[in-house]
Amino acid sequence: MKKPTKTLTAVSLMLNLMLLFFSSQALAAPPAPPEPEYWLTRTADYIGIAYFTGVEPHFAAFFNGGRNGTDQHYLGPGGDGATCGSSSGCISNWNWWGDNLNKLLVPKDGWLLNDPLWGPRWQGSNYQARLWYD
């Protein structure tokens, strides 16, 4: 039997290294898919104090985790039309507040203060909006 030549040994070593390299590439985990980005219509988490002006609280429906709120609706008794007697007019005209615009300001006059604290106007689940999630 002939002794392997240096060239044959080098070629064999190179082939083994290539096989090892390409097989390890196939076993490597694929890159993670990008995080989903989407619009989601959902109800508010809760009604709470968004900020104070002096000692006066300003209330909002909090939609945590989303941003750029839009297309807001009242799902409680009377629907959107019931909101039109508030000091800010109908819910479609109510303002969004906060860095992420995910807090729907809820008027006190003609709205929240006309309902008991346990009433439907104080329930986050009665406010719905569309927000961007990423």
C-alpha cells in the first residue's frame, strides 16, 4: 500500500473542514423573526388620573402598551351618542394624551362626574380604540 501524499492529506483535511463548517451552519438556529407590528382595536385597561393641573385631576382611559390611539368609541349605555353632552363633545373629538398618545382624556364635566364611581362611565372596558403595537 502506498503512503498518502502530502497533497492528498491536505485535500482531505480541507474537505473535512468544509464539511464541518457547512454542517455547523445548517445546525445553527435561524434568525428570530421580526417583532410583529400591527393596529389593534381593544378596550381600555382602566380609567385613572392622567395628570394634574394644580390640584385638579384630569382623567383618562389608559390603553397600556399601544401608541397613536385613534377611532375611539364608548361601548357603555347609549354608545357614542351618549358622550355628546360632555364638556368635550362627542367621544370622536376627545383628545389623546401622553408621550405615546395612549391615554384618551375623558371629560369630567357632563360625563364622569355625572356617574357614580362604580358606574359604566368609570369602567375601562367601556372605552374602545385602535392603537399601534410594535
